[in-house]
Amino acid sequence: MAVRQNPPFRADHVGSLLRPPALLEARERFAGGQIGAEELRRHEDDAIRDVVRMQQDVGLRSATDGEFRRSSWHMDFLYQLDGISKAAENLHVTFHNAQGDIEFAPAALKVGGRIGLGEPIFADDFAFLRDTTSSTAKLTIPSPSMVHYRGGRAAIDPSVYPDEEQFWTDLSAAYAEEVRALADLGCTYLQLDDTSLAYLNDPSQRSMLAAEGRDAEHQHLRYIRQINAAIADRPAGMSVTTHMCRGNFRSSWVASGGYDFVAEALFSDLAVDGFFLEYDDERSGGFEPLRFVPEGKAVVLGLVTTKRGALEDKDDLKRRIDQAAKYVPLEQLCLSPQCGFSSTVEGNALTYDEQVAKLALVVETAEEVWG
């Protein structure tokens, strides 16, 4: 079985990119009521045209819109599903970096009605990207798991879903409708972003879920089943990947640990075409879990960090690719940055030029390794 490379994953990036200062200023003016939605969208359009051009100039064969129309990588999507709204209280999440901890209080969600898809989400955004790039237009959306992981059963109104099985059925059905709608718009490359499948490798995260009364030892199996149900009917011409992130906010992270805990079920059973995996430092663990990756699946090694501006050494990247190739054939391996450069509007602690240099390094290294 050949590795599916349509579009090619060989040199790629996860999705979000640093917002330019002019766009950040426009967002502030919009929030302050100084400009309207139409003017904000014109600023977004201009910024997206520029960032698409940048991706093409560095040699990437796919392009995202940088997630420039979003405040966060996931909530802007999830709140548009029928039945989901903002919770009264925010979450409280502790992020970590080399300097210490950062307390972050992102918006939470609640499921107060039957989940459905009233209309395709990000349809206009994708259509603009599709018509703007001559490369493959790549869309990123949060995986179904992200509706459930943080709040669990407590975030679901029991009067709406007395049986949690119906919640899962409705959630996957809504996602399946979204996938079909995106395919109708010409989307051939869809990425499902997921922190849960990476977080669950961290014993502290599993302990947290267990303390809430959840089945932390088997939660990943449920998530795998629901993602598979969501993408089961995708057309043959659509490639679906997943990115498994350990947290990304202002160059900080939440979870640590390799992919060992979920690896066998994840790589064997998750029916995606490729896995974007974080491997930028010792926090990521080793390549040994890749032994479970079957023939025909692409593994995109996130060896280039997005959390710092210092540029990696190309020879070091090649050595690490060789190490991973002991567990997965080289022809199934690909290269990317480890996460997004700006998973939230605030962005990570590096400059635009450092971002471009890292993307260019990914392309150059991939060309030298795979030709």
C-alpha cells in the first residue's frame, strides 16, 4: 500500500501562523467598535493573501490561511455547532515554559441542546483560501474530541442527553456533515487538531480525569472511534490528517510525555492518512511508539519548534529523521514544525522572519532527504 501523498505532506506546517501587526490592530479596532465586520474582513483578506504568498515562496505545496480569522484554533469552530455555547465560567489551565508557569483562563463550552450542523462552518473562509492559492488549500478544524475532553459529562446537559451515547452519535454525525460540505467546496486536505490524544499520554492528565470520575485509561479509545465515525464517508480524493498537540499558548505547553500510552490503538486504529506529531524536545519522548504505525500512513515529524526563534541545525534534523526511520520506513516520514506558530491570537515568542526561516528550513531539509 503506497503512502497517500495527495496533497504531499512531505514538507508542511500545522496551520496557524503569526498574525501581522496590521491585522492585530484591525482586530483591536473592531473589538472597540471603531470599524465594522466588513472592514475587518478586508484586513483579514489582505493578510491572508500575503501569508499564502509567503508559503508558496518558501516552497510549501499546500497553504493555510494562517487561521487569521480566528481568535483560537478550536473555540471559533466549536461555538458554531448547534447545541454548543459558551459556559458561564472559564476554564483554568496551567501552561509551562522554561521560565515557569502561566495561568490561562480560556473560554469553556457547554452542551445545552442537541448537537447538529445548521450550516457548514468556515465555508466562506475555505472558499476564499481555495481561490487565493495555487497550492493545495488546507483547512484545519478541531477534532470531535475537543468538545468533550475539558468538560466531560459535566459539560453536557443531562436533560438534553440523558444517554451519553446519543451525544456521541450526534457529534460525529455533525462532523460527518461538515466533512461532506467541505468536500463539496473542493476541500482535498483536512486536518483535525487534537490535544486530548497527546494529553492522555501524561500521567498527570489521566490522574486529573480519574479524579473527575472519568475512565482515563480508556478515554482515547472512545475518541478514536468517534473521529473514525466522523470521517468514515469522506470522498476518496480528500486526505485527512490529525495533529496531536501537548498545548501551545505563548510558547508554553500543558502536557509532557511520549506517545507510548495511546500509540498502539492510535496508530493502528485511527483512520486518518497522516499523523502530525510533536518531536521538538525531550518532553516529546522517543520514536519507539512509531513501531505501531502501519504501512500506508504518513508520519509528519514535528522536529522544528515553534516555541523559540533559534533555528535548528539541518544536520541534526537529518539525524533525527534517520532515528525515526528505524521504526517507520523513510518513505512514510515527512517533516514539519512541531505545532502552530500562533494557536491563539497572541502568538508565540518569535518573529515573522524567524517563522519564515523555520518554514524554509523544513522545505530545504525535506528536499535534501527525500528529493
